[in-house]
Amino acid sequence: MPGPRARIRKVGQPDVPSTSRKEPVQSAREMFVGIDVSKAKLDIHVLPGDQAWTVSNESTDVGALVSRLATLKPTLIVLEATGGLERRALAQLLAAKLPAVAVNPRQVRDFARATGHLAKTDILDAHILALFAERIRPEVRPAPDEETQELDALMVRRRQVVDMITAEKNRLAAAPPSKRVVQAIRKTIACLEKQLDEFDSDINGAVRNSPAWRAKDDLLLGVPGVGKVLSRTLLAHAPEIGTLTRKQIGALIGLAPLNCDSGTYRGRRRIWGGRARVRAVLYMATLSAIRCNPAIAAFHARLTAAGKLPKVAIVACMHKLLTILNAMLRSNSPWRAEVSS
């Protein structure tokens, strides 16, 4: 029997691997970064390797952190949304073209419990955020431009001023016995109402000075029941409207009914999550649309005739109104009652 043939290589010829054999491909090493944000400092954790350090939450130190992370070329950076304290770091990370995203703290805490991490410190939270980035990999969203951030801030402050006016009017309605207190409350109300007028003027100017916002605003205001507050709230707090499908926009705002079934049990579907600011304004606009919008009024009448609970019917009308607005902006079409109905 002939034995195996010897393989002869000439002297000086490089040893080229055979193309007939499958060589293992070395994949690039992925790195994931978690950043826990607080008012005074940022805690950073990098996986793999368990690198961890802390920097102050100041512009100069955040800039140095961004430069250091850029050298690591991370696959994903996850920060925890902390009441706006994360905005400085997130903005600088995105400006440096790094894949960074701020996530809901509730999601991260649920993930920590699911993985058996019950203790909670800033250092541990940064580690959990890095694990969350590695295993869940949330989608990176583009940063809003300066105009959108400005409009968002104006709308948030407007909502705060409205809440303060309501609180002061409630105090005045309680009829405090002191005339001095009554005068002070009325002065506060007058000052807040003046601020509200100024914010409305600033918001109106910002929207009308932007061609893109002005076009969307005109389309939205053409729908019966939709006023300036809802239109500007959607532009500021839901800039994705007009780019999503019907199901996506409903889930984004928190109007998609969620099942609650288990085995033979069939629970009542409820809405949950989403963007509460938009949902609160949309609720009031829907109450108006039920009275003056023929498509929404007819839809509400059908639901109530079918025996739906009052709140269930209103939420369904909210979803329908939001779907109509989303479709109008997506197709750049004005309101037409015969089509919407």
C-alpha cells in the first residue's frame, strides 16, 4: 500500500495556507460601555476587561472621557436617563460619532433583577449598564438638533408654568382668610400668566421660523380638535411622527393596547408606558375632537353603541386621532373628513 505523499516546499517559498481548508476567522473584539449618571459624577464600566473609573460630570471632564472612549472604539455605550443629567454626556458622545444611547432606568433595573443583581450602587449600576449594552443592545437613535432641543425645553417649561398657575388658582379657591395672602397669590398668578404668554410667543416664533415645522404645524392645525398645544407638543416631544407606521406611533406614545393573557385566562388589554407628556395633551384634544371632528365623533358613537366603557372609547379615539395625524404627515396630505372617516 502506498503511504501518504510527502509535501515538498521549495526553499524561500512562503507557506501560503491552502484555500481548500477553512481557516478560523478572528472577529473583531466588541467592547461595551455602561455609564451611570449622577449630578456630580459619572461612573464608567467597560466590558470585557472590567475597566472601571469615575469622572466628574463637568464639561471638561466629560470631554476627556469622550476622547478616552473614542480610543477604545466601543460597539455600544449605554447611559441611564436621569432626569436630564445625562444630556451633556450623551450630546458630546454623539457629537464624537460614538454609538451612545440613553435608556429607561426601569428597563435596566428589571434587567438587573432578572440577572440576579439585587444590590445597587453607582459602580454596580455602571456594570449593569455595560451588561445591558452587551446582551440587549438597544438601538442607537440620532441626536435631536439644537432647534428641536430648544423647542422641547420651551414646551417643558410651559407645562411647568401651567401646572404652577393651576396650583396657585387652587390655593386661591380655598379662600385663605388673610387678605395679604390673597394678594400675594394673585400677584403670583399674574406673573406666571405673563410668563406663559411669553413662552407661547417664543414657541410660536420658533415654529413659524422653521419651514419644516411650519408645514407640519399647518397640516396638524387643519384637523378639527387639534390646537396649537397639541401640534407643538407633537413637534417637540414626538418628532418621529410622520416617519413611523400606525403600530409604531401607537407604541411610541403608549396607546397600543397590551395583552394580559395567561393559560385560559384572558385579561383586559391596557395601555402602558410611552410618552406621558404627549398622551396627556392628546387626551384633552381628543375630548374636543369627539365634539367637533366628524370622523372621531362617528367613531366614538360606534364604540359607545357597542357597549364600550367610556374611558376605553376615549383611548380608542386617541389612537385613531394619532393615527390620522401620523398618516397626514407621512403623506404630506391635508385633512379630509371623507377619507379619515
